[in-house]
Amino acid sequence: MFKKTYDWIDERLGITPIWRDIADHDVPAHVNPANKMSAFVYCFGGLTFLIIVTQILSGMFLAMYYVPDIVNAYRSVQYITDEVLLGQIVRGMHFWGASLVIIMMFLHMLRVFFTGSYKAPREMNWVVGVLIFFVVMGFGFTGYLLPWDQKAYWATAVGAQIAESVPWIGKYIRTVLIGGDMLGALTLTRFFAIHVFFLPAGLLGLLGLHFIMIRKQGIAGPL
């Protein structure tokens, strides 16, 4: 039954050539598992993507219960942690994954830098990778406020003051970030919208470009 369904879809959409092209793609010799250290270093990018997928899935689950207003935000986080089935585990995955994805991305960028993989013809892919890094940092900054506890509130206040210190445009950046003169309901809803709508859209677009260029240019050679 599964084969008949697959053949029916394949006959109309031609999906077999697409996934066979991906599955049959040759892996360069320097990424061969026979060289365990080399293969491990070249897995940093894939591990980063795996953590990003985990963050997206766990974030979708948390968004089903989270309430982005200053009255119920903290209570909804408590409810997720204490009452929802496996809520504490999923929230823990999302919490620690936020730090782990930055660490893995930093290691991936170090590998790219020290192997010279950012050089021609891969300069644009390096630029896209740096933009992805900034987007992930944005996820960390906007997500930190969402529990709406004392630590989140004052950490965001410090971040807004840092943004305000930018010459000439600092006060405008601060206003855009917090939605007014002080942190409040507008800040929380704004950070929530950025965290679950704007940044994911940017991240998915940049990841698509990143993978297309990797596919076109291939994995860079060894040092």
C-alpha cells in the first residue's frame, strides 16, 4: 500500500530523482569516517543544523502553552514546567539548546576559518554563515525575556542600554527594541513576535541559501 501511494505521488511529482540526487551525492575523501578526527570536525555544521531543528520543534511545542503578556507570561512558563506532560524536559531542551547552538556554530565557524573554507569561491557562503550567526544571537536575546522573571527583565534592560550606546542611532534602536520609553507589555509582545515570526523567517531563508551554495560549490577541502 505504501509503495502504491509512493508510486502514485512519484508519477505526478517526480520526487525520486530529487531524493536520489541528494542520497547519491559523493562525500569527499577528507570527510571519510575512516579519518575519525577529520570526519568529526566536518560534522560541526550538521550538528548545528540538528540543534536548530530541535530548537524549532521544541519552540513550537512551547508556543502552544506560552502566553505573551506581562500578567500571564511567567505563570504560563511555570505551567509548562510543572503541569504539562514532559513540559519540563522540552523546556530544558529549548533552554540548553539555545546555548549549545551558539557553541556549535562558533566551532563550525572556527573550522571554516582555520581550513580556509571562506576563501574563493565560497566568500558569499561565509557571509551568509555570519548572518546566520547573528540571527541565532538574536534568537538568544529575544528569547531570554520571554519567561518575564527578574533575571530576564534586567538582562534585557542592560541589553537595551548597550544598544542605546551606539553612536547617532542608538536611541532609535532602543525604541524599536523595547517599543517605548521603558520595558513593559509592548516589549514582551514585540520580542515574542520577533522570536517566533521574524527571526525564523530570516533563518530559514539564510539556511536555504547556505545549503544551495554548499550543494553548488561542494564541501571545502582539508587544510
